[in-house]
Amino acid sequence: MLRLTRNTYQHGWIETRASKKQDLVFVYRWRERKPDGGYTKRSEVIGPVSMLKTEANAWRAIEHRKLDVNSDHPQGQAVTIGMLVSRYLETELPELRHSTANGYRSYLNHQIKPRWGDYPISKVKPFAVEQWLKGLDLASRTRGHLHNLMRVLWNCAMRWELTEIGENPMKLVRVRGTSKRQREPMVLGVAQFRLLLGELDEPFRTMVILDLATGLRCSELFALKWCDVLWDDLTLLVRRGIVTGVVSDVKTKYSNAGIPLDPALAEVLLNWQRKTLFKNPGDWVFASPFVAGKKPWYPWGVERRHIIPAGIRCGIGRIGWHTFRHTFRTLLDETGAPMKVQQELMRHADIRTTMNVYGKAMDESKRAAHGKVVRLVLPSQVA
């Protein structure tokens, strides 16, 4: 006789048990059905009771695991946005770049989950999301990031078969003005830049010169090592980035391209190498003496303690690392460099970021444009 069993959605249950390493811990338990119709008990440690405090907190920590336990019956209970977010944080976020993951984690935990966490996926409608985004007191670009992340979550929900597969409803949400800046970025004139240099001591002076003369992102600038400087070839290799002390890959494969190093700028770097205590090939170019050179200086600390005060002292106002990248791009324009050359010197992944021009810039053209910028910004006594 054929026995029929109903494959029901199970929540499992939570218990506490003693642990040699963590004293008392919360444990999540559930039953896993066997092919022959029987079942076996399974368990997973959630965390120490001393940290989680209550069973309610333990349920919140393990909520997303119910999706895996019921993977063959995911829609037996309404899946909430909170469960979806928790699963995304555990399975998808580790695959992203460190800086991107940090931004996504903040958006998910501080914006999306508090507003939508208790809603079943099927109950979240595009118009409601659009009105929510419109009402947030955030920059347009930030609201655009939140919208994009909502679309990513729905794509994951469909891929994990937690909702019906079809057109992503978040595509219907309109968020206007996401590409517009609230204020135009500051760009320094050559005279202003030289005033700024007069207010800076080493190594901050060399940091600023190198950053403006190359257009490096600050995450790339502080991740430079002496082995990245090819003195004979006059080339600077951009191999890595560093954000909040974590070393990772550069932003795009185009960021990984070597950039020309004008002889005058190479001399500035060489002078700094003679002064620093950390000059071996594997040392950071801007190694921090406060940690015996094991890590580079922290870019936001340098900006807050040295660059911003220097800008205010010389009458420029508040400036930061990205000011130098914008200035580099503007100075390239002043040299008359072709747009394709500018795109490659800026190392943009998409030429539309600069201008839609085709063809590959020749190395000599890039060196000539770079050299003109260096001669514009370096004081005559340095050059």
C-alpha cells in the first residue's frame, strides 16, 4: 500500500545546550525528511546565549535558515523581506568587493530591513516602494542605490524560487534625478594647488602631488607599494585598493592598467623614498610610522587632520581626496588631451563616463598629456 505524506513547511525549534568553548549556546533544530519517508533530526549552533540574550534574538539570527530547511517547499509560508535580506547578507555579500559590501550592508540593515522587513515579498508593491524612496531625506544618488538594491533582492528571490519567476516588479519603480549632483565638485586652479602645497608637510605633500598628478582614487593611492613603481620604464602599476584597512582588487579591470610616470613626478617619488624609513620593494609607499609600516596611512584620517585644515588655512575651503581626481580630469581638458586619452588616464571602465569616443589611445599620447598636467601642477623648484 502506498503511503502518502504531506511535505509541510516546518519552522523547527530552538533549544539551549552547554558548550565547552562558549558555555551556554542557542541551537536551531529541525527534521530533514529522508527519501524513504522517514526523517532525521538536524541541528545548527546559532550563537552564545551571553551574546544573543533572548530566544527572540536567536530566532531573528536564524530566520533566513528556514528558507534552506524548506528549500523543496519554499512558499509553504510567506517569505518576508527580512528573511530575504538575511539570506542575501549571508550568501551574496561575501562575494562582493569590501567597499561595495560595506555600503550594501548599511543600506540593508538601516534602510530596507527596518521599513520592509516584516512584509511578505508578495505584499511589497512598486508604487509603495516608489513613494517610500521619494519621501527619504537622502541624496538622489543614495535613493538610486536603494532602488537598485531592491531590484537585486527581487532577482535573488526569483533565483532562489522564493517568489514566482517573472518580470522584476522593482523595474516599475521610478526614481528621478539619480544621476544629478546636489552640488558641483570643487576643482582647484593651479595657483590654489600650489598654495595648498605650501601648507602641507611630508609625507602629505607628496601624497597630494601624486594624487592630483595621476588622478588615482585614494583607495589606490594608499595601496601603492614600492614594487609597483617601475623606475626604468617610468610606469606606475595600480594593482590593488585598500578600504578601511582591507586590501582588495581594484574597482575594475581598467583600473589595473599601468599609468605613465613623468620624470619630474618620478623625482618627487624618489625624494620621498630617500626620506622614508620604509623603502623596501614590499613596503607601502605611504607606510604609517605609527604601526611600524605594517599598514599605510588611513586616507580619511589624513584628509580630516591635514588636507581639510590646509585647504581652510589657505582660503580654498573644505576639500578632499576626490577633489584632486576631479581636478586631474579638468586639467587634462586644459591640455587638449583627446577624450579617449582622458578615459584611459582616468581608467574608467565605460568610455561614456568621459565621452563616447572610439579607438585606443597611444602610450606616447598618454605620456604627453600626463606630462603636461605634471608641469602645470608642480612648483618649478620641484619640477
